[in-house]
Amino acid sequence: MKLLTLPGVFAPISDSLMLADAIRHEAVGPGGRALDVCTGSGVLALAAAEGGAATTAVDVSRRALLTVRLNAMRSGLHVRTLRGRTFAPVAGERFDLIASNPPYVPSSRHGVPRYGASRAWAAGRDGRLILDELCDAAPAHLRPGGVLLLVHSSIIGIDATFQRLRRAGLVDAEVRACVRGPLGPLMRAQQAAGAIPADLEEEDVVIIRARAPR
């Protein structure tokens, strides 16, 4: 699927494409509900909608949501778009599948940016500001047996994510896919800025899967 991305919207790269494949393997079809948090271009939302799931995409960026609507229209798919941070726009709703490629690059600032393209990747000094929020709140938005899929780098701690998911009440947390490679341009830039240890040369990009108890 060839996607359009408006200026200022982060174009999908290999981590999003890995997660899109994982979404397809979940086979949430007609009658199911899917949620893409931090949607960006909408590649994850479209992967869920292709399978027939009633799909919602959430992002803080108006341009991202417009990008999703344009890509859905071009693909002949329907995706509901809502603006806001993480789960705030879907308060009280539950889904069979929640997927997210959240901002996960450590940065030199404590909080997340309020404006600009860096909102798509900058996630505080430890890179976990949005990820931890997702782990903590996801159980309240999953149907019994519903699945959470997350992607992030080993630089910000795979075990920390497992522990967070288990404390939140999710079960069967596992690494569903892993690709090892050199640091990408964003990680290199933050390494040069001192936000990432200088001796790191490689990272694992992982997809983590967990589910709500039945």
C-alpha cells in the first residue's frame, strides 16, 4: 500500500511496517474493533481496516489525522479519526485490538513536545513517556482476550515494558518479532546530543504482544 504523507507527518518506516504485518496476523475481522494510537500516516489503522475491523485512529496532530483520512479514501476504507493524546478521545470504549508505534526516541528534554514534527518521535529523557502511559491504560480499553501490540527499541528497555504490562494486568506478554540493526538517523542524532550512550552501535526493534485476561 503506497501512502501519502502530508508535510510534517512522519512517513512510515520499517518498525511501522513490521507492526502492520503483526496486525494482519491477528485477523481481527468484521465485528471486531481496532484502535491505532499515535497513528501518524495511518498505516496501522489501514492494516486493521483492510481485515474488516471497525477501526479508530488517534493522534495529537491534525495533519496526521488528515493524512489518515486521505489514505483511507484512496484505499476505499473507512477509519474513524479522533484528535487527542493516547486514550483520552476513546474514554469508556473497548477494543479487540490496540496497536501503537508511539514516540520512543530518548531526547534531551524532560517532557514531550507540544508542537512540531518531533512530536512523532521525542519521548522524554528515557524515551518511555508515551509508552508507559499506553501500558498502564491499555487494559481499561481492551475487551476480554483483546490484544495489545507495541513496537519500540531495546534502547528504552524491553524488560521494563514486560514488567509494566504485567503490573497493569495484561498476560502472555512476549516479543512477537525482533530485528537487530544499526542505530537509525533519529537515534544517531540524539546520541550526538547526549541523550543516548555514545558506545551504542546497534538496537533491537521489537514488537511486543500482550493480551487482556478472558
